[in-house]
Amino acid sequence: MPSTSLPYTQMAFHMPLKELQPVDTSLPEHMIKGAVVIDKELTTWNRRAVIPSTALHTVFITINRLEQKQADVVKMAAREMNLPEDNTYGLMADAPKRFITNENIDQLGSGFILTLCASPDNYVQRITEILEDGKNIAQMENAVKTLDEFSLDPALIEAFYRCSSLELLFDLVRNDRVSMSYTLLSTCLRALSSILELAVGDVTWKSVPRDVVVSIAALVTGKAKREEVNTLLAALAMIEQLVIGDDTTRDWVLEEVPIETLIRHVEKSDERIALAALSLMNSMIRRCSDNDKRLELIESLEVVPFRNAVHSSLLRDGSARDPKALEQLVEVQRSLISAYDTSPASDSEIQKVLDIESANENSEEDVEIWRTKLAEHRCGRLATVAMVHFAEKSPQDLRMLISENTMRIEGGKWQLIPMWMRCCDITAELFGLLPGRDELDRLISIIFSTDSPFPAVFSCIVHLFHRTWREMQAKGGEMDKVASFVLEQLRHVLKRKEIHDVEEMSADLETFSYKAMQEVRREEQLGKENDQLHSEAVISLKAKLRPKIEELVRINHLNYLKKGDVFRKPMKSKSLAKAAYWFWKLDASEKMLTITACDGEHFVDDGHRDDIRQVWLKDVADVTNNDEIDRKASSSRFASSPSTNMLRGVRVQLKPSNDLKEGEVLMALTPDETQAGIWQESLAYLVGNTEMRSKTNAIVERMLKMELRVRLLNVKLADPEDKPDVPPIPDDLISFISSF
């Protein structure tokens, strides 16, 4: 009997499908896979190592980070590469360059590429051999370069301390022959600096011997035979670390490096050197514990060569300001300003100032008050010196100011001594001598452009104060008000653009009037209000207020419709003389529109009209503003008169009736765009179109802004430039901490 079995393909078609489970082929987290390559310089750093011809230069290995240590991985890699296992090897990673140890092997991830190289001990031994031999400068440069590359790797530095000594590098710094090779010396200094900064074990900056400090100092003080950029940069950086790192090395540096010898580096064309020199100056001044020595350092910089060096390099015209250099210059200037003599003025100095005012008739009581205030002034001698400087250097300006002041009406004059004291306060705040926000970063070019910066800026402020007093039409008791405004003007002018010298500052202040500052104030206030209105909290408040404002606007518009308005009727005739009018009014029930014919633009309700039409709003299909009809009506009917304005139309479409299948259209025209908008949008709302229209939305937005601004009147925003006051440390600190 023939077989009746189905073909195989047909049987397979009817067999149930078996769902395959996904298989995770990824390695566990503690298992990582990567590549290892042989270092091309393996035999250079380990001369006993041999690379057989059968060796594989690249292999792939899998590391178990839970069970395998660094030594196990090295042996496995050497075995896979067919290398002799009796040699000592190491594993090196790039970016950053470092040896793999038991401490950092956990940082490896899948896809690593390691280099099988000589061990750290092999590297150190070979570096030591080359440096102790000291014959081949090229080999010495390569050895020190390798040490510099690994100077941030604790594994190699530990091997260096174990197999060699830091004295080896110190000898290189002392060696005059090495100093003739700029590459070798600069690389040695960088490597030494990085090793000391790494601070492996107990080796830190305080481990540097004095004779090494003397050798490094000679590289920056001009005692070295020749100077090279990279060597100078490395030496300046090392000396700064010696100043910061330890009190003993700091004192050695202060003895070996006179601060005035650094001035010549500030005017170097390479701004990196100038920046490094300024940073070293600031560190020397800041870290000096002896006040007399610190004052001596500051006075060494109060010289014309330093000021000229700064101006010719870092503050030269047309060059972009380096923020780091500007920061260092500001710190230098703070140190110079801290040395200003603010001790109480002597009686003779005070009398000299009072004698300037003696030409005017002042009561003895006023003179004694001024004498007391000058004696107690926070700027002390600095204030009196600035006042006398102004009187002696600008006598013509002083006479002009006093002459203009005397011509003012009684009660509108300022008094010279109080005005000068206010100007001194403003100048001192800008210089950081008094509490407040200083402007040294913006004044830095001005300060370095003159040998007497405080009196020079004081003179500019005196002229500005006098001019602002006149433009404000201030009275005698408004000295503080004018001073506050003057300070604000100064800050704005300094912020507006970069000013290079006192003359430019005076010219800019001359053109910036009181009215201009008022305009700036208005713009800033508007900007603050806009920022407030766009803040997250105000946006949330605006969303909550909007429904109430919208309802208020709708009610107001409906009340407007209930009062009624006269509209012009569209006429078939083109003659203006035949223009007809009708009066539209919304019923109090808001369900019916009353339309009454009238004779002119003014409607008088005499109570006896029989031409009144009532339109139920339920019979209105739509209310629109048909621009095409408006233009046609305006052009066809009223364009012949040049005084006729464009008419806006309110188009009311009634629902179809027995008489009119398409529905009747009522059209009202008015030259008042606002009137037409309110009627059109309000009627549209009443017939069921609740979508917010442009006219209503504009009024809602305007009222929302008014409401929000009123609510924000008493809200004070923090000025981002104002620094918060740091509270003093409590007297009883232990009880203060325990309470928390």
C-alpha cells in the first residue's frame, strides 16, 4: 500500500514553533576583556629582557578583577605572548600614562589596551645609570623626560625612592653643565616640581635643600648666564611653590629673590612669564609673616618701572585682557592700596585743608565740625592729601567750582569740605578701602596709568559731584542723595566700556549727564520688572490671576455694550449725504440686541420711537469682522473725502429663516477700531464663541501686567553683584555646634 505520509516540508509547516530564549553573552562586571601589546622600548629599559622571534606582539586577555592581582595579569600576558617568564615586566596604561598596580587595576574597563613593558624598578635603575654617568646629554634628556612623564604616577615615584634618591635630581639643578642645556634643565625642574607636589611618603617641598633653592633663585634673579622661556617658567613656578609650601623655604626665597628683580619679567613679550612673575609677587606678599618685611615688599613695587612694565605688556592698548592676568594685577593693586597711609591726619594737615575754605564766610561752629570730621575720617591722611593735591594741582578748576557754587540761590549750595569728604568716601569705596563693592578690576588700567591714582580719581569725582549737584538742582541737605547718585554714575560708566587712563575717564564722565543716568535707571528698572514677570513664580501667579482678569474684562465689555453705541448703516448709495445711522444696545438680560434708527451720530432716546428692532442673540449664527466688506464699504462710500477714516465693520449673521434661506446680515460701521473690536468680540462671546480675541486678549495682558507690577512693588530682588554678609564666628563655638 503506498505511503500516505505528508512531505517533510508540509509536516514542518504544521509543527508548533518553539520560542527561543535570549542568551546574554556579555561578561560579568568583574570580568573585563582587552588587548595587550609589547612595548617597543622594553629592551631599552630592561637590558636583560629578550623578545624571542616567536613572540606575539599583540594578544587579547580576560581579567578577573575579583581574583587576579597585578602580578597574575603580568604573568598571564607574558605567557600568552610567548615571552620568558623569568624576566620582570610591568603593565602600562596611557591617558594618563601610569603603571598598573593592585590599587588601580579596578579602574580598568572592557576594551582596555595595555602595554607590557619593563617594571618600574627597571625604569628607575636605567634612569639612575644614565644620570649618574652624566656624559651623554641626549640620553640624560630622554631619561629626565621619561621621569617627567611618570612624575604623577605614585608607582614609579615609590620605585624611584626605593631604588634611587631625589638627591640625584638636586645634583642636576646644582650642576652648571646641566644649566647649559635648556631642555634638560627645564624638564628636570618640571619633573622635580611634580614629584614634590605629589608628596609620596614624607618627601614634600620642605625637603628641598637651601643650596638648591639658591640655584633655582638664580634662574629668575638674573644671576644665571642665560635665560630660556621654559626654564624660566618652570623656575618661577617652583619658587612660588617653595613660598607656599613651607615657612623655612619661604624665608629662603625672600632672602634670595628680591621682589624688584621680578619686575623685568612682567614686561616680557611672553604673557605666561608675566603672569607667573605676578603670581609669585602676590604669593611672596601674601605669605610674608613679618609686617615690616611685607611693607618693604609692597614699597618695592610702588615704582615707575613696575607701572610701565604692566602698561607695556598686560595693559597695552588694543590687546585683549587675560582674565588670569587681570586677577593677579587686581591682587597686586590691593596690596599696594593696603599700604596707603590712612592714619589720622595731623593738626597741621587738617588746618591746611581748612585754610583752603577760609576764603568763604563760614561760621566758627562749621569750621570746628569740619575739623572734627577730618580728624575722624576713615581715610585719614589719605583724604587730606587728596584734598590738598586737588587745590594745588588744579587751582583754576577749584576757583571755577566755587564761583559757580556761589551764584546759586541760598539753600542750593554745597559746602566745599563736606563735599570733598563725600568724594573721598566714594573714591575709597571704589578702591576697596571702605566697606562696599570695589571696582578695582575696572579701574586697574586707570590706576596703573598714574603715579597718584587716589588723588587723580578723587579729582574726577569732585567734578562729577559738582555737575550732578547742578543738574539735580539739589539742596543743602541732599549731600548723601547726590553722593549715592554719583557713585551709581561712576559704576555705570566703568561698566560700560574699558577705560585706559584718567583723562579718558574724565571725558566719559563729562558726557554722561544726570538725565542719561535717569534713562539708564528706567531701563534697568524695566529690565528687572521684565525679569520678575518672566520668573517661574510670577508665571504661576499669572496663570492663577488670568481667569479673574478675563472675567473682569468681559463684564466691563458687556457693560459697555449695555450703554449702547451709534453706528453707521451701510447704504447702497455712494453719496455721503445719504449716510444713515442706527443705535445698537445690548439688553440688560444679555439675551437681546436692540437696534434703533437715529438721525445722526448722537442718539437721543425720547421714548416715542416706533422703529425699534429687537434681535434675539439665540437667532444669531455668527459675529465676525469682515475685512473685505470693511474695505469695500470704506472705499466705495467714503474714500472720496480725504478726511474720512477707514471704517471697521461688525457683521452679524442671523440664522436662516423662512424668508431668507441664507439668513439676514446686519452690518454696523464705525471709524473707531476699539469700539468695533469690543462689540464684535463681546457679541461673539455671547453667541457661544468663547475663544479669546485679539482686542480682549490685549486688554487682559495689559491688566495682568499692571496687577503683577503692583504686587511686586514691595518685592526686593537680590543683586547678583552684592556679596552676602558673612556672620561673625560665635564666641562660644562649642555650645553653638552642640545646639545643632
